[in-house]
Amino acid sequence: MEQVDPKQTSRAYAFEMWIDAPMPMVTIFKKLDISRLVRIGRRKGLKLNMLMCYCIGRAASGIKEFYMLPVGRRLMRYDSIAVNTIVENRLGEVSSCDIPFTDDLDTFNRDYLRLTRQVAESCTNHDLTQYMVIGTSALVQCQIEGAVGMYSGIFNNPFMIWGRYRRRMLRTTLTVSFQFHHTQMDGAHAARFLDALQREIDRLKA
């Protein structure tokens, strides 16, 4: 992770326009077809949430804007991406767990299971401060059309929220909301990411 001069990046104009905005976050909604993830999860005994996080990491890793993030009034460039998931811990509360993204599904799955178990048992967050972290929150007990995340002014990380998936005929769909800081990316980049996420889901091999 290193600080960069915004003027020397493709985000120069966006940084100037949005870094001091009182509400710089943008949210986009998209319905995904996750039929393949559900089938793979059942056949291989893999957690659906893990598969979603893996596909999110794969889609994001191919878009250069995900490697830069405004932190305070600085623009930081990262070498690696992590995907965060919310874990119910042994006290019945929630803890936060960052999972480093790797292109190898087996390795990512092992890290996911190990780290989420560690966080659930210890009730201590697992934070990867040297990674650009994509936050996620799965509200699987609820059927929701979408959610807009809170902007605290402290965390500018991109964030995805989804609820319970829906089955209709032979398709299983999931509506996701994707919130991002306008300094980090534009709507076109976010839309490209969501399209890439659907492609990663469709061609996942396990």
C-alpha cells in the first residue's frame, strides 16, 4: 500500500470533485442469476456465501480502480484485494472477517473456513489493513429488494449487500446492492464490475 498523487492517476478529476463531498457514495442495484453457484455449492459441499465472495474478488481483481481507495484526504494504491464477510460469533453478536483474495478457489475456501471459524470463536475482528477490502453483508434471513449502506465518513471501501435468493422455475436469482465512493470509481466502472461478477458466476468451475 502506498500513497499516490491523485493528479498523477486516472482519478484526478474525480478526486477533486468528490473527496470533500458530504455524501460521495453511489449505490447501484443488480439482479444476478446465481443458479450455477447454488448447484456447485450443493454438489461440492461449498458455502454459497464463500462462492459469492470468491466471484466478487475475481471480478474486482480485473478492474484497476479497485486497487485505489481514498483514505481520509489521501489516495492510496494497494497491491492486493480482500473480501470482507460478517460472521455471527459464539456470543450471538457479529464480527468482521477480511479474507485475502486468491485466484485459486480451493485456497480461498480454506482461508474462508479457517478465518471465519477463528473470528466466530474468538469474537475478534480479522482486519487486513494492507489490503483494499470489499465489504459484504448477507442478510439471508430476509427477502429484500436492496439496501443502501451507511456512509460514516471513515470507511470509504466498496460494499455489497444482499438478502435471501429467490427461485423461479429453473433460475435462482439474487438482488445485490453495490455501494462505492465516487472518488474511487465512476458508475461505468461499477456497472462493468457487476457485469464481470455475473460472468464469473456463469463460468465458475469447481
